[in-house]
Amino acid sequence: MGRIQLPKDALKKVKIGQAFAEYDIIRTDPELFVATPSTLSSLDPDGQNCFYIGRRGAGKTAITFEVQRKFPRCIHIIPQIFDLLTLPLEHEEFFDTRQRPFKSLMHAMERALVDEIIKTWAEDGVFRFNKSYDSIRRERGLIEDCDFDSRVLNLTEEIFEAYSKENDKLWLRQIKRSKEIIEEANSVATNGSYDYVILIDRLDESWDGSESAIICLMALMHAAVRLRASTDFIRPYIFIRENIYDRIRALDNEFSRLETSSVFLEWSEKKLIELVERRLVRPFNTKPKLGGEAWSYFFDEKDQESTSSRVMSLCQHRPRDVLMLCSYAIDNAINAGNSKINHQDLDDASIRYSTSRLKDLGDEFAENYPNISLVLEYFYGLGNQFTVNAIEDFIQKLLINESISKHCKDWLFDHTTPYRFIEVFYGIGFLGIKRKGRTQYKESGKDSNAKPAFDNNTIFEIHPTYHEALNLRFVLISDLKDETMLKNEGILEDLPESFQLDDYKMTLEDVLHKLKGLPVGRDGAKEFEEIVGEIIKLCFFRSLTNVHASERTGDNTTIRDWVASNRATGGFWEMVRNKYGATQIVWECKNYAELKADDFHQIQYYLNDTFGRFGIIVFRGDEVKDSYLRHVSNIANRNQAGLIMILTQKDMEVFLRQSIKGAFKESHIHDRHDYFIRKVS
């Protein structure tokens, strides 16, 4: 059979999709889903895995879409609890998982999950509260009136009140109540119609990276393992970033209990090529075969090095990276008038791709290694390969750098030997180890228990992903002379308004302090407006520019709205501009804890073709009530699918804390947007 004839402008018809699964075409097209060992595990009804571990862009969210397609009985939880829950004891008291403080927290999580299942049974009409199930009946208020987060807060308060008062009988009663509810629920679930998958995803929704958050997640993980073993009706899946999983590994003294229920999201080159091919052939009725043939219809393979090998060598075995690079290359090929993507298109794409990936690397690991992006910057202009001596010289130059010693001291001073330093940078996928002409990098999805092995003769190589962004020379650096100055020009963090780094961090800390100490009410309204304006300028400067106040008068009060130009070239804010026509982003500031109907009427003034159909209300409360959601839904229905997003004080604090750590992430605001979309649709 001869080759299929595709249209001459085939590349123009291709929709490669979004690098972020939340907005990708995979949400509605199951044909794009690629089966890997980890995805097959998630779709196995008898599987015992509870935890799906991967770096950013490894495909965690895509799995949740497929699981929900395959299993209609799914409960999707995006927990807020990690930021809301204040632990009642010192953190050190929770470190031993066999002692009462941790057990108390774990049982609260366990009970909250089971209650969530029972709540769904009742809503689906397959269960009624009656005297036959005495423990469940007594739990009815917590089950029906609370969501998962508020239930955890109530249960935690209850059980720790007994613990702190040393009331052993009351404490044991709380522990037994959890077991009794599970036993009764098991007796209810006599057939498959009671089986549910609980998907716990997007931990970034309310994640401040604190030790408290790690302890709470650890308790939730132990609860999930226990429930998988002790129930017939619940399959809990928790999707966790690899760097967070590593922190739990370091803290948990019974980590083996979790480890046996964990699966890493691994992608082979074959599966990644299939991922791209499925998207390339999607628009066409007659499709080339997958498995390499389809690739050759869109990529020029005339040169000695295949384009598929080139793409895979530049990327780090993550679907997001591959889709991003291919998307940039397709744009370049179309702009150049090429019918196929060639090596020059990939060369040009790699520059934009490399800069994006280097920024993302610094953001991703800022939680584990605060401000690690500063260290990455100082590789600028050096070589792509280093000896052990050169690494040691590099470390010594970092230690006398005032900015590094100030902002990276929390971790760098514990990693000043070449071995410890390389362990960090090998672990994040930045450095590889060269052996017998081949460089080995830590693959995304591989367990980081495996430490790098090297000696004084080993050569280390920076991953090709970062070569363009760091302007590296293709030379081996054997040492760094005293006169060699480390440079960081031209890359990474362009700070807002010509800030120096120290001033920027101090300003962020100052704004956070002011926000936490500001009284609620009319007297503090003007200062709250100023604080919100500072947050927009300091935390969203990459995408929102020309931030200015738009004042109007109502009820003898000056009302200030912040308006920012949306000039994003990617990510969340570009999606907002494309979806809502939002070239201007309006922020309304309310220095009180309860929103009123008038607050929603006011912001409608801006929902039009000039500004776009997207606006934000920022207020001092900590809860988005159902009445607020009804207003948001009504506005969405009246304004051609427009959206009002509500941000709380906690959200503002998350933006500030992430920026202080040097993690310019959009995941939190991404998830707040998705929350409102689900609620109003």
C-alpha cells in the first residue's frame, strides 16, 4: 500500500493542543490518550496503587480525565485543607507516625474520606440513614452538612481537644468511631454499585510548601493506604508532584507503607512519539499509521540525525515538554512556509523552549531549594561539561556571592561539597553523569532513592534542554580560575519595576506582613486596595502590565478597581485572554469578610467587549459561599460565558509566599479558575 496523500497545508490544520492538560483537547477527545504502565495501573479495578508521582507536566491531570471517563462513579476532591488546617501541636510531635498526634490526624483524614463516600451514596439515592447503621446515623450532620475540607477541620478539632485534655476515654472513642463507621460502610457496600474512586488532585490549589502542609499530606496518604486495605468500596488516588513526594520520604519514619502503593509516571520515547502522532493525524479522515510512520509525514527526516531523536534529546521524557517544543517548531515551520518541520525549525524552537524550561525548573524546585533559580543563573556563559574540580571551584564562587549566600542559605550551606551539590542538581534533572561516551540523566519518574555514583574523574554535563537559555559553550570546564567571574546576564528572573533582588524580596515580605495585620472594615479599605495593587504588580508582572487604578464614586465612597493589561504569551493569562477576550483584567477590592449582592453588580460594569468578560473580586473572607457562587453563575449566564473569579485573603497570601520563594507558579490561580468553572457550569 502506497503512502497516504495529505493536503499540502497539512501542518496548518494540525492542532497540537495545550501543554497544560487542564486546557488541552485531551479533556474531550479520548482518542488522544496514550496508555503507559502508570495509566494502566490507574484503570485496573483491582490495582493497589494509591499514589501517582510525577514531575510537573508528567501527565497526572490527564490520568484523572481518563479515570473519570472509564469509571462513572468518581469523586473529585481538590483539597484546600493543607493551607487551612493549623496543627494544634509543635510540628516535631507529628514526626513519629506511630504516636498519638500523627494517629489522631490520620484518623481524622480517614474518617473524612469515608464520610465523603457515604455522602455521595445518599445523594445518589443508594443509601438511607437509619437505625441499622448507628455510627453512620450519628455522623449524619458531618456527612451531609460539610465538604471534605470543613469535615477535616471539625474532626481534627474534636480529636485534638480530647488529646490535649489528656482525656484518654474520649480520645479512644474518637478512634473507635472511625473504625465503626468503616465497618458499617463495608456492610452497606455489598455490591459494585457502591464502589467509588476518589481522585485527590491539584494539591497546588492550597499549598504553601510549609512543614505543616507536608504533615497533613502525609497523614492523608497513610489514611488512603489503610482504607484501600480495609474497605471494599473506596479506591483513593492521590496525584503528587515528585519534589513533594521526596520531602515526605525524608520525613516519614514508616515510608515503606506508602512506597509500596506508589507508581511513578514514566514515559518511553516510543510512547512520547505516539503522543505527538495522535495529535498530528487527528484532523484527517485518512490517517497515517502510528509508530513512526505518522511522524515522517510532518517532520523532515532527510538529514543524518532524525528529528524524533532530536526532539527526545532536547526534552526530558515529559509529555508537556515534548508538546511544547513540537508546538513551537510547528509555528516556525508554518511561518517559514515549510510543508514539513525541519532541523532549522527545531533549532529556532529550542531557544524559546529552553528559556521557558529553565524558568520552570527554578519554579518547580523552589519549594525544596528556595531561590535555586539564582544558582542556575550563574552557569550562564560557561561550558556544557564540568570536571569535579570545576564544580568545586563553582561552589566556592557561589559561597562568596552576597546574593546567593543571603537567599539560598537555607539549603546551599548543607550542600557545599561536590558530592552533595551534584546530588541536588542531578536529582532535579539539570546535571547528568557522562560514562563511556554516554551521558546519564535522572529520568523523570525514576525513584530518587537512586543516588548518583561518580569519582574524581567523572565528567558532568548540563542537560541539552538548558543549553540555549544559558548560552553555554560546547567545552569541558576543568577548573574556574580566580579571575573567572560568574555571570547571570540575560536570563531568568526579570524582576518588576527595575527591582534589585533584595529589595524585591523585602517588599514582598512587607506586603505579606501588612496584609496579615490589616484590620477588616471601612478604615482599612484604602490600604487593602494598595496591597492588592502591589500583589498584582509584584506577583503577576510577567503577564499583567500597565497596572493602574480606575476610580468611581458610589454612595459617597470612592471605589477603586485595579485594571491591568493582559499581555501574556502563554499559560493561564493567555488562556484567559483567548477564552474571555480579556485584554484588560479588572480587580475589585473588598476589605470585608462577607460579600454582598451589590459587589457582584458593580463588577458587571466591566464585563464588555472593551475589557473582556472576565473579572476578579478580592475580599478578606476565607470561604466562597454558595450564595456567591449563585451570583457568579447568574452573571456567567447573562454575559455570554463570562466569569467572575473570587479570591480570598488566603489566595493573596499564597501568591506572595510563592514569589518570596522564587516560585512564579500559575497553578494556584489556575486551580481557582477551574473551581469556579466547575461550580457555574
